[in-house]
Amino acid sequence: MKVLLVEPGKAARPVEIKNELHEMQQIVGGLIQVLYPWEDPAAIVCNDEGKLMGLPLNRVLEDYDVIAGTFFVCGIQGENFTDLTEQQMQKYQQMFRSPEAFIRTPEGMMCIRMDSVVSPKPKTKKPHRHER
């Protein structure tokens, strides 16, 4: 099954997994919880007890919740999980592309999106010309 894997501190990436409960539980690190936050036929599969277990906070979900631990996005067809379509893969990869960092403040939790940083190539120094 083609899904989008979203791990804390990493960019989201497409992966192929088996459509088996045991493998899904292994990916999320425990019992699975399925969230249906969109009208699109897609779901988030995450750890049901991620926050209680103290898993690292991963991504903000629709400005109302934070998912803890590794999760994946898959397609749904009726009550079954299925591959994401190419359009869904692009949409959700864009949505979850950048890792997010969470900082506790006196006012609550603050989320910082960690966009990919491209390091500039080191400049080569030209030798100095000394006049004598």
C-alpha cells in the first residue's frame, strides 16, 4: 500500500507498506488510531496513546491538535485502507513536507516549521597577491 510516512523531525516521504494491522502498529509504535480530518477519502493512522506515552510531538493537525509520534497518511475506500492517489500523495506531502519543532512557553505551546535549509557552497578564497 502506497502511503505518506511522517516521522518527527523529518520530511514526509512516500513509502510502500503491507496493509496489515501488525505492520501498521509497528510503524506507529503501538495501538493504532485512525483520524479522518478531511473530506478527501484519506486518513491519518497514528499511535492511539502517543501523547500519553510521551512520544515526540510531530505535526500540527488542522490548527486544533498535535500528533505525537510517527504516523502515516493513507487512502480510504469504504472502511478499508488503500493507496493514496498521485494527487493525494502530492497534496499531503506538501502539507506535511517540513518538520515542526514545538516549544513550551508560559502562554502555551509554540510551533515552528523547520523549512529545509540549503547550505551554500563554501567560497574558495583567492590567494592574496603581495606586492614587494
